[in-house]
Amino acid sequence: MNYKLTCFLAFFVALNYTYAQEGIPIYSDYFSDNYYLVYPSMAGAASSNKLRLTARQQWFGEEEVPNLQTLSFNARIGEQSGLGAIVFNDKNGYHSQKGAYLTYAHHLLFSRSEIDLNQLSFGLSAGFVQSSLDETEFDISDFDPVISGIVQSSSYFNIDFGVSYNFLNFSGHFAVKNLLFQNRDLYTEAFEPSNQRNYLLGGSYVFGNNADVWNYEPSILFQLKERTGEKAIDANFKAYREMNFGKLWGGISYRRSFDGAEYLDGQSVESQVLQNITPILGANYKRFLIAYTYSHQFGNINFDSGGFHQITLGYDFQGKKTKVYDCNCPAVN
């Protein structure tokens, strides 16, 4: 197959769930104790306030590769309220996004005391995103009215909504990203539709208790894009080991789309779905967190043999709530 065609098809498959993304792309960031980045309802839901910094780099050794940086903070304010903030920078070739979100969450505690976890949470995030398209390196010698040869940019406003229920070792979440339909100017409707609404449904359960040396947490995340009907699912598993210095943990995530991208293989037309496998290794030392994830894409058509690298740094500090919950619940303790 022609090399350029191969690269184009690989790029299409890789972007099956990230092209025309308005807002923060959903990778495996949440897998490294960063649920607030995906679910607004988790702002202030934990027993401690959380600061998280992530840096993601794809396809080392290639130019203009996708990369993403996020900085998030969420904290409990008062007895039932939580606040959060996210800033991010997302670059994918000539296209880039910068944005910021502010979140308010309300938490209803149904338990008999503040250390028993039985909590229903609602969260709403509002944010501005600036999208840019750098056309300065495009070849404009052959006139095309679509290409201006400058850096074009446009700003958008949108809202995310989420609901979470945390009960002892169980955690369940639902979120709607990009609730509002927004008209865009950078691309046509086919490549950047006004309907960017994305539905997320996730859950997890931790097997074991606080006295155990080992604990295990299977989890799942399902995504559905309203306009195109695209669907994807993450099946995750993590193991936690109590250490003298804190906690050591690792796991693996498998993402698979339900929709295939067609490509030409010789004279036949084949179909390939997006499949990623992502191992993770992390540690908690006192109030600090560090984690590394590596995502590898499967399939006959790939842009490069290299994977996607991500580092997460975190710091937890005590806020309004002075006691941890009496449960084995890593997402909130």
C-alpha cells in the first residue's frame, strides 16, 4: 500500500475518538486517580483536596505529534459543596486547543456519620475553549479559497454535567460532556459538527478492606457520541499493595471501539476498530502521587510502532474534611 495512504489511514484510525474534539480529549487520565478530570461531580467528593498535573506525548520521534497537558484542582468547600478548576493545552498537528473549566459540585451524604461513605454528588462545569488552526506552513502557491495561510482561531463556551454515587467500596458515575450545541468557523460541519455531546458511564468496585495488604479494583467506562453514534468501552483492572512508605499500585486498561474504519488492503476493503491497551504503574508517598501510563494501539494500520506516554503528578492536602472515609475507596480516600 502507498506509504502516504497508510499514514493517512493510521491517523484516521488513531483519531477515531479524538478528531474534532471540543474540550479535553478522554484518554486514560482518570485511571491515575484523576476522576474529576472526567466527571464534574467528583469535585470535592474526596476526603482530601487534590491537585493533579498530567503530560501526555504520542509517537516519540515524529514531528507535530499529538500532546496534551492538564492541570486540575478540586476541593471541598463547606459541608456539602465542592469546587474545581481545570486548565489544559491540547495540540494535534496543525490543530490546537487551549481552555479552562470551573466546576461546582453538591454532595448529599446519606450515612449516619461523616466517615461512613454513602454519598450522591452532582456537578456542573462551565468552560471556554480556544481552538486554533495554523495554516502558515500550508502550500498556498496553488490557490485554494479555504486556505488563508494564517493562524485561524475561534473561542467556544460549553457545559459539562455529571452525577456520581459513592457507597463504601463501590463507585458509579455518569456525565454528559459538551451539553450545548455550538457553531464553529474553523472547519465544515462534517469535520467539526456543532453537536459535540458525549455521554460517559462508568463504575468500579474494590475487593478487599483496609487491613489487607493487597486490594483489587475492576472498573469500566463506556462512551457514546450522540451525533455519530460512535461507541467505545474501557475495561480496567488495578491492584494496590500497601507499603511502608505508602501505597504501590499498577494495572491495565483495554479500550475498544464498536465502530470500524475501512481501509484498502490490496484489492479488498478491510475494517479496523480502535484498540488500545494501557498498562499503568503508580505510587503514593505520604501526600504525593506519581504515575506512568503507556498506551499501545493494535491493528494492521498504525502510524508508528511507538506508543503514547503519560506522566501524572499529584498532591493531596487536607481541607475542610479532617477524617478519611471508613471504606476501601481509593477514588475518595
